[in-house]
Amino acid sequence: MKNTIKLVTLSAAALITLSFAGQSFAAATHHFTDLEGVASKDKIIALQESGDVRGISDERYFPNATITAAQGIQLIVNALDLNIDTIRFFKEPKATDYYSKADDNAWYAKTLIIAANNGLDLPKDLNPDQTWTREAFTRQLMHAIETHVGLPVVKIRPDRIADTDKFANGVDSVILSAVVLNIAKLDDKNNFLPTQPITRAEAGEEIYDALAYLNARQTAGDAPSDVHSHPMIPVTGTSSEVHSHPMIPATDATSTSNNG
């Protein structure tokens, strides 16, 4: 059985801050009022209108606030609709079974269990409350996509990124794919800024663009037939840098819609 990824409502962005506990939300009747000057404003508004993003209040999104590891992981888990519904455990799983610094009573406990059983490349000594950097979030997002759907082979020189020396884990195919596929953005000097804490707006935009990429793959016939499309703001890539690649086999769990 394979793990299916459903791109139904872009529910990933609903996780940010107060919505990380996994509630479902009705479509907003008022737009966020604090997005002026935010590059991803249209995407955030689109997510809000569909009822899949929530701010600190009905009208305040706080786009410049940073996210923790736990918040980023849940963003990814919900975006790719990962769950443990078909896994049979010999005993009740606990977050601390997988991550020594986790709190089994915290709101993120189930999220960490799901992540651990769906191949996310997280360290055993993960600190859920640590602020995540642009490198950390992007790497985990792209690794999850690679594990569950597959990534194309990209042809790009690492020196296209100006600040390669700033990456904690080097510049590999995962990071390069994020740049080529326009999921992660470089600044006007071609810097990735890997050590910079990722903001709520940036994380939401990366998730949105990742789902847009997956949606485009389905449209092109290079995605599982059970991936559900959703109208999205187009995301583009440089065709000469992207080569098609067979889908990487998914895991042995059939995913169903999960809002947790």
C-alpha cells in the first residue's frame, strides 16, 4: 500500500501559531489587515479565504513572527496529509519514544509521532521549541516531498547560491531542488540566508509553492492519480534545470485526510 498525498484544501497553512492544535476553520469573512508589504500576501489571503489559515486573531496574521520546530513539523505533516491511521502499534506510541526532548503532554506530541513514522529526517535530540531556520524548514519540507512523492533530477551548480558557506549541512540536491522549483527563494544577491529564522509568512509561502509544484506535476501526468488537485497560484521553474524522474515509491501506509 502506498501513502497518498491529498492536495485538497492547502490545509498546511492552518497550522501557524494558535492553530497548531489541529482545529478546522470556516472560511474567513474578513481579510488579515497586517499583510501590506508582505510579498506572499495574495497566497496568504487565498489560504485564509479557503478557511485553511488562521492568525493570532481574525484580522491579524503576524507574518513576521518566527516558527518553532514543532510548528514547522506540523505544517509539513498537514500539508502532505501524513498520518498513522493504518499503522498498528504494539503499545501506545509516545513522542518521547522518538525524540528525547519532547513532551508527551504537549500539543505537538501526536505530530511528532506521525513525523517519526513517516520518514521525516529529524534528529533524536530534536528540540520542539527551538526556532527553526530557513535551512532547517526547507530541508525538512523537501525531504518529506522526496520521501513520499519524489523529486526531479535538477541540473544546477551549487554556486548559484551565493552563501553556500553558511549552510549547517551543506548545499545538496534537496536544497538545490527547492531553489530550482521556486519553493525556496533567493534574495536579490542570490543569498539563501540559511541561518535566518524562518517567518510565518515565509513558511506558509514555501508550503503553498510546494503544493503548487505537486499540483503542476499531477496536471502534467507525473504524479499519483490519487493526488487531488486544487486551484493554486502558479509556480514556475526553469525547464532547462529540471529533469523528470520516476516517482519514488511511497511508504506502506494509505493516508486519509488528517487535520491533526
